[in-house]
Amino acid sequence: MVEGMDNHRDMAHSQGAHVNAPEVRLWFVREVLPLEAALMQFLQHNWRNQSDIFDLRQEVYMRVYKSALEGLPERPRQFVFATARNLLIDCVRRANIVPIEAVADLEALETAADMPGPDRVTQGRDELRHLQAALDRLPPQCRQTVVLGRIEGLSRREISERMGIAEQTVAKYLARGMRTLVNILYSEAPSVRRPE
Amino acid sequence: MSGLFANNALDVEEQASEWLERRQFSSWTAQDKAALDAWLAQSLAHEIAFLRLEAGWDRTERLAALRPSVSARPVLARLRNMRGRLAGFAAAIVLMAGLGSVGFHYLSAPSEHVFTTALGEQRTITLGDGSVIELNTGTVLRTRIGRNERYAELVRGEAFFNIVHEGKRPFTVDVAKHRVIDLGTKFLIRKNPNRLEVALIEGRAELKSADPEIQQHSVLLTPGDVAVASVSSLSVERATAREISNTLAWQKGVIVFNNTTLADAAAEFNRYNSRKIVIADPDIAGQAIYGTFQAGNVTAFARLAQDVLGLHVENRDRQIVISR
């Protein structure tokens, strides 16, 4: 695959694919990621061991992404939840510790795909307010690095000088801030948030 | 239920955040990019974790709108100098209080950003106003978004703009000596060394030239118009829907040739790849070709030249030389 060298990221997983990787990525961001809050809720309700939840999510995303490379599903929401359900069924079977009725229950789980979704499009000030609330929930130092980095536009080095802490520490805070902020954004849809 | 999973999703997420942090806040070299690409190629889990984080982080772009206005600067200066847990807590309160009273002054200090893509890379940016800009290979775009202005400069490369129209804050894009003023639009701008193309897909836009040498200073573009500016001229051509869709094919990772000369096709491929196609024989450079190719797939193109056109193809280390 010498020809793939420059577009490594695009070509790496797409052997035999029918849909281009960039198109799948755009589709994934637009259609699948906004379902994350509902998906996590579904996984949490239907899987006992909560420490597996993130791995389950990863597995769902990988399965959905792989299928999308073969052709974009027409009804993304239904497809994501069907994938999640099938994954849980597989896991129950593999784990071989749950009585067989649990599988039947899961197979009867059709409702998930019909659950009301969060508003996918949130406009200007709502989104800004939501982001602000997410920012306020970061630990203080972590929050300050994000304020300086994202709002003030400073680099890692400049933040380190401003705050008088080591660059490596700033890097750690920033990475954690990014993760936390993104997780908050994905895990709560503004429309289902509790009133403040 | 242990043993069922590697329980590594959180580790992968942490690694992805470290890559994203480095790319965003530290110096970023070609070697860094190669290392990131290698990490991404290691597993689909890596790729998805990074994609998820990158898309989420792009949404926080809007936070830049929280930049305090000039009058709130002293508050910020104090905030910067504070240290420690207590100070951080106090800072949070000060900032929140500040924001409350600052109110709609949020947007008064424009936020500036530079977005770049490397060779073969593409990137989608969502601005705070909901406008979406897609950058093609080898592109540099500067943006300045403030309360009273929305401004961008295409320094080089190609970008597709899908702009949310705001009557009081028109979106202007400067490129070379020209300015595109959006009147509610989807448009494409492509800058080559000696040639500039603006294709209007939807809505209306005005193209103005700042160069006094150019005869026609301003044109109003309607869908299907392609304005072509060279060093000394500005003209508008009509393009068919099919031609426009071919021009936008890069958004799907492909390039489409329709009665394109071999020389132009090679130049197009060379925009995306470091392994360059060289047409060594001037006699064949004008030969027309048709077809749709993956932008990164140089060898598929070479194969076509060899098998269909019957040309001689020589694979060298950094080049593919095509001759009769």
C-alpha cells in the first residue's frame, strides 16, 4: 500500500471499503456522536458491570464505523442501537454467566431506538451557556489552563509562564481538561439538562 | 465480568487527548504528524477515540466568545496572577461574576485563529456562528470572528465555505488581491500560484478585486458561477451542476477527471501526495482523460496510464514518471 502513505489516516482501515474514510468520519461526527448520551444511558441500564461501559461504547463505535465503511446506514439511530443491543447479546453469551432469559429480554429491547433523542441542533447562546457550565465543572487549575488555552489562545509554554507551573503539568491539565469537557458535552444534551 | 474486555477504552481516550493537546498547544512538526498518523493507524479504536475527541473539542471553539471585553481586562489580569486551589476557586467566582455583568460584551474582542492542513490532509472547522468551513489539502486559513465582523483569509490552498448568513455581520474572505463577500452562501475558493477560482454553489456572493490593474472590479455571483482571476484578469464562467459536483468531489476523498489533460490531472494528484507524478513527454501532456480516483491513490492513476493509455510508467523512489 505504498500509495496510501500520504493519506495514511484515510487508507489505513479502508481496504475493500465502499465508502471513503473521510466521508465516514464526517458521517460519524454528524450522526453517531450526537447519540452518545442516549447510547450511554442504554448501556448503563442494560449492563450490570459499570466498569465495562466505556469499553462497550468503544466496541459499539468500532462496529458502527466498520459497517459504515461498507455503506452508510440509512437510519443511523436505529442502526447504532441495534448494534449496541447485538453487542450486549454477544457479551452475555460470551460471558456465559447470565441465564438465557436475559438474552431474550435483550432481544425484546426494541424501545431504545425509539427513545426521544436530544435536540441535535442547539443554537448559539444555548450551546455557549452549556459549554460555560461544563467549563465550570473542571477542577480549578485544570479549568484555568483551559481558560488560558482555549479562550485566551495561549500556547502550552505561555500558560506555563503565566501560571508558574511546569510545561509538562500544563500539558497534563490541558489534556485532562479536553477529555473532561468533551465528555461533559457528549454526555449531556442541553435539552435534557436539569434547570439551573 | 472481567476478562470480557481489555478495559482499555479509557487509556486510549487518555492517549488521544495527549495527542490532541500536543497538536493544539505545542509546536507541531511533520515528524509529530507522522507519529500521530502511525498511532491512528495502529487500531480503529485509536482512530475513533481521536475523531470523537477532536470533534468534541472543535465544539468548544465557541468558548472563545467568552473572551472578556476590553473593560473586563483588569479582572482577567488578576485572574492570571492568582495561584493555587483557593485562588482558582476565587477566580472561578470572579470570572462567573464578571461574565454576568459583562453580559453581551462577550463577542467584542475578536478571536483569531489559524487553521492548517498538511499534504493529503482534510479538516472541517465549525465556527461559533454555526458556519462550517472544510479545508482541503495543503491549506492555510486565518479567521477573525468578532462582534462586528466575520473575516477570513485564505493564505493558500482550497476551502469550501458554508456560511450562516447574518445581515449585520457579513462574512468576508480575502484571497490574493480579491475579496469575497457572502450574501448567504455556500462557495468554494481555490488558490493556485497564478490563478484563483471562486465557485458559487448556493446563495449569492460578491467578488471584489482590490487590484486597480484589473478592469472589472466587482461581480455578483449566482449559483453555478465560477469566477476565475489570473494575474491580470477577472472573468466569470458558467459551470454545470455536474462540473460543480466534480469540483467538490474532494470532500468525499476523491478527484474526478472529465476531459482533463494528463498534465492537469498529474498536477491535481501532486497537490495531495508527496510522491509526485511527472509527465516526462510533452507530446502526451495534452491527452484527455476521464475517471474518478482516490486522492491518495497515485498507483491507481499510474496503472490507468499504463494499461488504458498504453504509456510507459516508471516507478522511482519519490516519483512516478510517465512517458510514451
